[in-house]
Amino acid sequence: MKRFRLEIRVTPRPGLLDPEGKAIQNALHSLDYERVLEVRVGKLLYLDVEAASKGEALDGAEAMCRRLLANPVTEDFEIDVQEATEETVPA
Amino acid sequence: MKRFRLEIRVTPRPGLLDPEGKAIQNALHSLDYERVLEVRVGKLLYLDVEAASKGEALDGAEAMCRRLLANPVTEDFEIDVQEATEETVPA
Amino acid sequence: MTDRPDSTGVLTVPSVMPREGDPPITAELVEEHGLSPSEYDRVLEILGREPTFTELGVFSAMWSEHCGYKNSKRLLSLLPTTAPWVIQGPGENAGVIDIGDGLALAFKIESHNHPSAVEPYQGAATGVGGILRDVFTMGARPIAILDSLRFGDLDSGRVRYLFSGVVKGVGDYGNCVGIPNIGGEVFFDRGYEGNPIVNAMCLGLMKAEDLIKGEAEGVGNPLMVVGARTGRDGIHGATFASEELSEDSQARRPQVQVGDPFTEKLLLEASLELIKSGHITGIQDMGAAGITSSASEMAGRSGNGVEIDMELVPVREPGMTPYEILLSESQERMLVVAKSGSEKAVRDILAKWELEAEEIGRVTDDGLFRVREGDRVVAEIPSLPLTEGCPTYEREGIESEEIRELRCADLTRFNEVDDDQSETFLKLIASPNIASKRWLYGQYDTTVRTGTAVRPGGDAGVVRLRGTRRAVAATTDCNGRYVYLNPRSGTLAAVAEAARNLVCVGALPTAVTNNLNFGNPLKPHIYYQFRESVLAMAEACKLFETPVTGGNVSFYNETDGVAIYPTPVIGMVGVLEDVDHITRHAFQNEDDTIILLGDNTDELGASEYLYVMEGLVAGEPPSVDLLGERGLQHAVLAMIQDGLLNSAHDVSEGGLACALVESALGEGERRLGVQVTLRDALPVLPLLFGEAQGRVVVSCDPRSADEVLRHAKRHGVHGRAVGKVVPSDEGFRIDGRATSLEADIEILAELFFGAIPTLMDGAGPS
Amino acid sequence: MRVAIVTFPGSNCDYDLYKCIQLIGGAPEFRWHRDVELGEVDVVMLPGGFSYGDYLRAGAIATMSPIMDAVKDFAKAGGPIVGVCNGFQILCESGLLPGALLRNRSLLFASRDVLLRVENTSSIFTQEYEAGQILRMPIAHAEGNYHADEETLHRLEGEGRVLFRYTDAEGKAVDSANPNGSARSIAGILNEAGNVMGMMPHPERAVEPILGSEDGLGLFTALLSRFSPLETA
Ligand SMILES: Nc1ncnc2c1ncn2[C@@H]1O[C@H](COP(=O)(O)OP(=O)(O)O)[C@@H](O)[C@H]1O
Ligand SMILES: [Mg+2]
């Protein structure tokens, strides 16, 4: 068993309105960051898991995203996995 | 001027209570993903910006994080930048 | 703990030992812990030896202003605290009063000013969390929240950030737990620019017999921590004394407490079930100074001792020292004294609500607060001297020369104007202090629990009590500008206004909780404000027969040495014997007669008019005639109970003109017009916008008008019909001797409801 | 009418529904999220609140609760199910109703009275209302912005499965009357089989004059009329 760190990025489906992104963009413009052309907001999940291999960790993560972590009607997801080192293990 | 895509990951400071992460972890356990050792939840921001160079885009992003996008009291942030290609430009 | 020698036998207890790595106790370290040399001498006297680092932390927390009330206790003892209906006065987590039909009401207010200034969302959220726990640890189910807020002016981006964060924090927490918000207040003034005020009040309902106290009773009974795990949140600032302050230590030790309303909801249900179960003898919220204060206070109140082991406390992070565990302010935790043998039953109840309960120690008979770390004893302090022995002070109080000058400012030039005040009028209606606060309470669930009969927006919130004809009402009030300019009359006005607000919804004012928000009491001019204010509060509460059953003191509300306006917030509760008496502030019918009760005066000092139009905080605030006020309130209650009134609304900020607008617009759904004629021989500005106290605008069927006036007369109140309610398309019109004011109702509505949303638009995400 | 009210950790309108069912003469019973059986009941109701703190997405984690299998079986067998607010979110997340509830477009929690137009009076839930009737009841939610793809919306409309729409006092579904940005101002919908409904507004908070409205009563009495009214547990 090894420890893996999964980074899961859950993002709103393209085409879906993202009022939060819009609000952030407006706020940035009002702070004079005029050259911000677009903002999209998603969710970031870090999961530390135990698994026999990278592949197993990834498969598990995909299943978890499908079953719970992302809503198929409105969200897409992407997963990165890496073996946890001293550094990535949280304090 | 080029177009850059910034990926900004905003995460709660280590040591700070993350009730959402905890609730998700419990839910995953109840789905029999027992080997999820820890969950932390953060925010993901994609900003499309115009800048003269990568370095300028990055500097701008750092300033925006400090001023608005991350809460300096409770959150840390990380920024990745890449030049926007056809592909990365959002729908 | 079972494998250790009997903890009640003094002989088997090893003596206190400093821990390895503890810093030596030096004069600097003592000072950094906020203890004066004479206080430290008292510590030495109590212990008979030098304290360990852990013990120093414990004393520092318990003798801080927040827990020890060292600069306020003596004055607070002058407040009236008893009445036949008071079941629990000050000294417990919340006050409790008898409200009839076998029911009791627990209620309390608490501040979270400093945490909210650092992190508005979490600061406000955890403030609500704390006050809910204070109420449900008494055995009462929370039924309503109120929040009393102060900020700088909304034209500052920083203020908007604080305001939106605080409102979201108050809302999210209460909404999630499912307790309706029924009222409160918000006031904007540059006097609060650097230092917002966030006070939250909670009302809880119980059967009188279900009252439970935070006492450690029954020697040998186990102490259990329940709820969330302990982390390094909000540990007393003094912690940093133990290490060099660096960027890194800042990052590793966030002082911000993060609220988890979801856990709170579970803790609420579990606690009420525990109390009903009879398996526990005491329960206490872990508020400021965490385990330290809850355990030692429970021991102190019962006269017993406690022994707790830091190694048994469930922690969130590895490597926490006893010092850190003792002082952590992690939220959503409680300390429970279970009956011996009931440990499993307690654990089972918590498990049902998906929570943990861990036994961390026992009640002892030696009167000591003893803390172990496994086999080592790291602190051993006599409980009573620790909780009650904090030295108390009476300080020197002198009025500030500067403020006195402001109060004595010559305002006579404002008596000269007599031209058209329409523009001024519209500006005032759009001032955030007068405009509708719907932007704010529209983010609060006000109807959950299906008990709210009067929602925020009126003079006071009302919750009906199911299964009875009764209802309770609550309000919070204080105009800090008044108190700043004149602490005495300003505080009298706060109490009077709170009572008047309750009366306007049809409730009999019954009891008070207060939150005293002040600057640094070591400064003579602040202590002066504090003393005058408490004395005035005592006087007014006695006269209104509204005893003070608890409260909270928040000192040191200063930025760069500048204090906030002194703000003694009055949280007052009242009782309606019959829900049919519930009265609203909005006019109800066209052609109803509008009657003004109380006297218009020429007072313009400290008014919203002066602030908005002249940028002035000056002049003598409106005077308060307590006896007249009492007569007025009795009169209004009598009219309501006789079924005469269709509306009642108290006149406050913005004066009579603004009060009439508020009654005309109501919540904006059914707008009505107003036609009023005033014959007073008064200068225009004070007549329209002066904030004379002791006035109520009521409306009634024209056929009842004489009866209403007779009631007024009987109570010695000046009452007169001033006009009538008209259809909204006939507009809003006040005619005076020298002036007339006219406005379109739609325009008024747009300004009144639109002012704060417009200011907050584009305030950015929070 | 025996009504099972399912309490999840964090539900906070379970008690309100309970009192409402009692008020109309039905027999409410609580079910705990860890129960695996619903027992002999006529109707299942999923209350409002913040199940699991609304963490991750409102209603998402609740769908993993043990009781949900029984709820799905009950739905399959044709039993009537009502989801209010968080209950609606749970029904969408569990796939018993189509679509999803996104964050309010204002990004703020929205608490106020809204007006609803009754769009379909043939469902078992709405048959006591008149077509086009305007109802007044409170909303209190942060994620009530109904979203579904065009095709789903089209089907919902075509099959009369939009039960309630946010409107103004004249019954017009204008944007200013839409409190959260919901697609086509949708406030409540029905499943294909007609036995599962969800809505964001709170009918159980509008059942007595002292609460400001009695317009929610019709939904509960419509169900009551289908079952023997007084069957106390
Ligand atoms: N302004 C006040 N007026 C009257 N009683 C007060 C006031 N402030 C605090 N008290 C009382 O002193 C006691 C200690 O209060 P406090 O330290 O606020 O409790 P905690 O913070 O643990 O909830 C309480 O019983 C409280 O009611
Ligand atoms: Mg307390």
C-alpha cells in the first residue's frame, strides 16, 4: 500500500452560466485589472488515499467522481494523481 | 499582447478546520472508500488575461490573489500560467 | 483514567512539574500574558509557588477581561437582576425567565467584534455559533436569533467587504442550523470605521423544569468533551510568546476559528437529548478560553474540583501541548459532566448524532483544577480563586474635553432654515441608517420553524409559542452616537427605545441582556463612558421593571488608539399574552386616522440629519423622560390590548418624517400614502427630522380615534390626530406651519428599498 | 394519511413539515437517514434544511444515506414523494427528478415571500388549486437556480411537468419575479410518472394566517384527500 495524493478539479460545464466567475471578473475590473477577459470558478479537491498502485488510485478517484464528487448534469472533472511524498503529506 | 490562461488554486491554510473536507471524507467512507485518508477542499479559478509576457501575467495574478482572490487570513494560493491556445480558450 | 490511582485521594497525586521545553517564567512572559505585577503576586499567593507555563496560560485566560470582568464587575453589580419572573439571573451561560404557561425563555447576547474585524465571515459565523450554544446548554431549544451590527460608512470598499462578509456569516450559520433571524439592527457611522461591532443574540424556549446548569456536580462523575475535535484555533495571543514570531509561525497557527454549523446542528440536537435523558448533571459550552474556562467554571460554581487529562482530549492535529489544548477555542465543542455509569449512554446519544464523546477526567472533592498530561500533573490550581479571585478594579473616569465640546456645539444656526426640505428628505430616506435593511435580512432565513409572526423589518421580532395563545418579542437597540455625546442620556435612550419597540408590537417588556461595547477602559474618558452608561442602564431597567439577566462586555474596541462610539447594546425581550395583540409598524388601511403620541421638540443634536447633511456628530442627544416614557408605553399597550390600533411605530433615527415613510411603505408590498398636518411652533428641521424620544405613530379606524386619545390622556400622554392614511397615488405630504414636504410614494419606495442594494452592488464576492 | 418525513443530519424543516401534517389531520412519522425501511406509509416527504451542511453540493451527500434506497423503491412503486427546498435538491441529485439546482444568480442566500403561479392542476399534488392561481409562500435558499438542458426543459413543459413558476402579482413570469435565476422561472416540477415532486418554496411555512399565508395548505390537503384522513400512528 502506498499513499497517493489526488488533485481533482471539478469545473462547471462549458455553456453553463457562472455568476460567481462573472462577479469576480467585475470585481477585478473595478480594481483596475481591465485585462481579465474571462473568469471561471471551479472546485478543487485534494484526496489523500491509500492504494496499491497509481492506476488503482486513479480508478478509485474516477468512480468517486462519478458517484458523488461531480454532478454529471452540470460539472466536468479532471484528476491528477501523484505518489505522496513527505512534502505533499499535509501538516 | 498575448492571451494567457491562469489556473489559480486557492486552498485553506493547513491546520485550519475544513468542515467540508471532513464531511466529504465521511461520505466517501460510507460509500466504502475506506482508504481515503484525508480530504481538503479548495477553490479553483481560471482567469483568461491579456499580458505582454508570461511573467507579466503571473505578476498580475499574484497581485489579484493578494488583493481579492484569496483571503490572506485563511487561504494560500498557487498559480500556473500558460499561453492560451485554441484549445484552452473556453467555449 | 481507570488504571490510575483514585484521583480524589490527594496523597496519590504527584506534584506539579514544568514540562520539558516550557519557557521559564520571566517578568516579560508574565506581562505578555496580560497579568500586571500585582495580579501575578496574587497568583503566587494562590499557588504558594511559581506557576508553570501551562498554569500561567490558564491564569492569563481566566483573568483576562473577557472571562474575569476585572474592569467591569463592580459596576455591573449595580444592575437590577431580580424579579419574580427571573428564574436565572447573571452567572450562567444565559439568563432565564418565566413566560407563563409553564414555559421559560433563555436568552443572551454576545459579541464577536475582534474576530469579525480579522475575518468577517468566520468571525460573525462563530459568533452566532457561540450564542446558540450558550442557550441550548441551558436546556432550551433556540427559537430566534437577532444581530446587532455597526460598521463605518458604506462608501469605503473595506467597510463593504466587512459588511457583506459579516452578514453572510451571520446568515449562513443561523440558516444552516435552522434558527430564524427575527431582528436586530445595523448602523453605519465613521465612528466604527476600523472596528466593526458584531453582537448576536439568541432566544431559546424550554419547560421551566428542564433548566440545567453548568456545574460540575457529584464527586467521581466523569467529564466528557463532546462535539468537534480540538485544534489550534484561536489560541490566546499569548501563545506566541512561547516562540519567535515569524511568517512561518503565523502561517502554521491560524488564529481564525472556522465555524461548522452542520456540526453545531448535530450538537444542538444531541445536547437537548442528553439533557432530557437525565444522564448528565452539567453541561457547558466551550467558549472563550475553551476547556480551561468551561472546566474551571463548572468546578468553581459547584465548589468541587476537577481533574482532566490532556492526553485524552481528541485533537485534530498531532503534537499539541497541554497549553494549546487548554486554551484552544475550536468551535462546536461542549463539556459535559455525566453521571457515573452513564458514560456509554452519553456516548450512544452522541453517536446517534454522528458525534464523539470522550471522557477526559472526573469531578473531585479537593476543590482543585488539576490538569494532567498522562502521568505528569501540569497544572493544579484552586478552582474558586481561579474563577472568582481575579482582582477587580474601579478606574478613574473623566469626560473627554473634546467630546464635551462637540456636545456643547452651537446648533442654533439650523433653526434658521425654513425653505423646502424635500431634497434633504429624499437624502435622508436613502441614508443606509434609515433605508430598508432588506438587503441584509433577505439573506437570513426568517421563517424556518414556522413560528415567526413578525419578521425583521418591524419594530421588534415576534415568535408565537405553539400550543399557547402567547408569543415572545425581542429587539436590540442602541444609538452609539447618542451615547458618545452623552453616555447617560444615550443609554437611557437605548433602554427606552428597546422597551418602546416591544410595546409597539404589543409585547410587555420583561427582561434585558446587554452587550457593552467600549474602548480601552484603562483610559479615563472611556471608563467615564462605561460608568455613566452602566449607571444609566441600572436606573432605566429598574424603572421599566426589566431586570438584566446577563450580558457581555467587550472592551478595547479601538484602532490606532481611537475608540468606537461607546455602544451598550440593549437586547430586550417581551411577552404577548395573546397573539391577537400582535401589531405591525405598517399602516393597514386607507382613511385610517394617524395619531401622534408624545411631544415633538426642538432637539436636533446627534441626529441622522446632522450626520448626513453636515457630516456632523455633535449636539446634545435627545433627552429622555423616563416617567413620561413609561406612561407612553403603558398607553400604547392598553390601546393595543383593547384592539384599537391598526399599526404602531416608534419614532427614531430620521425623526417623524422618516417614521411616517416607514409606516407608509411597510415591507413594500402594499404601499399607502400619507397626509399629515403639524401645528407645532417649532423650527422646521427638528420638527421633521429631530429625534425627540418618547414618540409613537399609531393608526386606527377613524371611529376609534377618540377612544385612542382618551387612553392617551388617561396615561398623561400628549396625543393628537395629525392626519390620515391615503391611497398611494395621493402621495406623501406633511404640512407644517412654515413648511410643507411632498413626495411621490414610488420614488420614496425606490430610495428606501434601493439604497443599500445600490451601495452594495459590485461589492465583489465574499 | 401516514407520512414518513425523512430527517438527514442537518435537515431543519422536518419539524415544520411534521406540524403541518398534524395540522391538516394527517399522521406524520419521522424516519432517520440511517433507517433502511420506510414502513407502512402513504407519502414520503424530504424536508428542507442543510443536509450534511450543504457541503460539496446541496443535497449531494444525502443521496448516499441508507434510507435513500427505500425512498427510490417507494418512488418506483408509485408512492407519492414530496421534496421541499433541500428535499428538492436531494431528489435532483439522486436522479428521481431531472436537472440540478445551482447557486442563486445573485450569489446570495434568498429569504423572502415569492409569488407562484400554479401551472398544472391535474397532478396529485396540485389538484386542489385552480389553474393559474397565484400562491404566496416563503423561499429560503442559496441554491435554488433550477437548471436542465434544453431538451429536458422542453419535455418538462410539454408534458405539463412544470408545477409552479415564479411570477409577479399579475401572474407574469417576469425576470424581476424570479428570485434565483431558475430556467423558465421554474419553482417546482414533477417526475415522468407523476408521483414525485420537488419545489424550492416552502408550502409548509404558509399554512396559517399568523404565518402570513395559507396558500401552501392545498398541496397537503390534496394528498390527504387521496388517503383515509385520520389514521394515527
Ligand atoms: N453587561 C453585562 N451585564 C450583566 N451581566 C453580564 C454582563 N456581561 C457579562 N455578564 C454576565 O457575566 C457572566 C459571564 O459572562 P461571559 O463571560 O460572557 O460568559 P461566556 O463568555 O462564558 O458566555 C454571564 O453570566 C453574563 O451574563
Ligand atoms: Mg458562554
